[in-house]
Amino acid sequence: MELIRVELDGRRPTLDELYQPLLSNYGHFTAMQVRAGRVRGLDLHLTRLLGQTRELFAADLDTVQVRAWLRQALRDVPDASVRVNVYAGPKVMIVVRPPSSPPPSPLRLRSVPYERPAAHLKHVGGFGQVYYGHQAEAEGYDDALLTDRTGAVCESAIANVAFSDGTTVTWPTAPHLPGIEMQLLEPRLPSRRARVALDELKTYRSAFTCNSIGVTAVARIDDVDFTVDGALMAQVADAFAAVPWDLI
């Protein structure tokens, strides 16, 4: 994908300044879609950055400054995909790319036995996710579905996943990242949290994924087909559309 801009602590980085983030592979990030200089769930993004900086580096992060750096990085780009990485220091790297949209077709997911380390963190260096995602694509699927050692669903390689019985949306409780979009959607839908086992997938009618790019229906997991429920997807889309856009 085309790269528009990279800034480190509010300025263009030198090559020497890129060595640490390129070689250390230790840090965390948040990703967002910006439209007209606004983003959904801005406070949640900033809270994530602050909390994970404290956990990984035992340091505070000036989120007011991060917000100012975001505005600067987006100064002439109203619509964009933005990634905010935080490294030791803390150092803040903002990467601006063209905007992204959800996949045009329902997803086919291939389950794999893999739990992201420290799954509650949105950390950099997700080799396992990328590896299993490529393996799934090589087998004719769109992405991997990560499961724990007991066969419970965690998340997809790049998104949260939810299941519906036609009435209630179930969010899996196995180790996963509580994504910003999941946090925004869960209270706006008839939701519950529960263990979702691979061998129980046939008890659900439909499923969808959600991440910073948006919401996508799931058509199949392994050999289990799901109904692409237009009414459910409209309900989810309406819930997501009701989330206010915050001015950066």
C-alpha cells in the first residue's frame, strides 16, 4: 500500500532514528481509519496507547501531545489509514497511508491452533498471525482464525470475530485483543460473552469480523458454512454508523 508520510515524535525521522523500531521489534500500536479529519473512538485509541505504554515501558505517554502529532501528520490528508506505534522512550511513530475499506466479499476462515502472546496487547511483530494468515490463503481461505489449546475461538489473525444465533451476538472469551471496533459495537448490539468452541460452530447461524477497517460477514470457517444474514449485517452496520466521529 502506498505510503504517504512517516513521522517520529512529530517530525520526519532520520535513518539512524529508525534503527531502534526496525530492529528491536518491541512496541505496541493502534490503527484507525480517519475520514474528514475525524475518527471513531478516539478516546479509546488514546487510552489504549497510554495503558500499553505503561505496561510495556513503565512510562507515561502524553496523549495530548500524541493527538497534536496526529493532527500534524494529517495536516493535508483528510482521509487516511493511520497507525500510531509506540516504542521505548517512549517514542511515537505515526504512519499515514491511503484509506482502506472492508473486503468486498464474505470471508472464509481457516482455524489454526495459535494464541497471540500477550493477546490483550496490540503489539508489533505479529509473525505468527502473518504466517498463519499466509498459510490460510495458500489453502484457499481469506484469513486464519486463531484458537487456543482447548479448541476455543480467540480472534482472526487481524480482527475480532463474533457469532450470532439469530438473536444474540456472542463475543468469544478465549485470549484476544479487545479491539476498538469491538468495544464500540458490543454495547450497541444484543451481546454476550462466552466460550465459543470449534466443535460448536454449527450451533451459530452467522458470524462477522470487525477491526479498524470495518465489519465483514463470515461465509465459512473450515467446513462449516454460515448464513450471510443481511438483517444482522444491516443491524451491525447501523450500530457502527451510530458511533460519533471524533475530531482529531
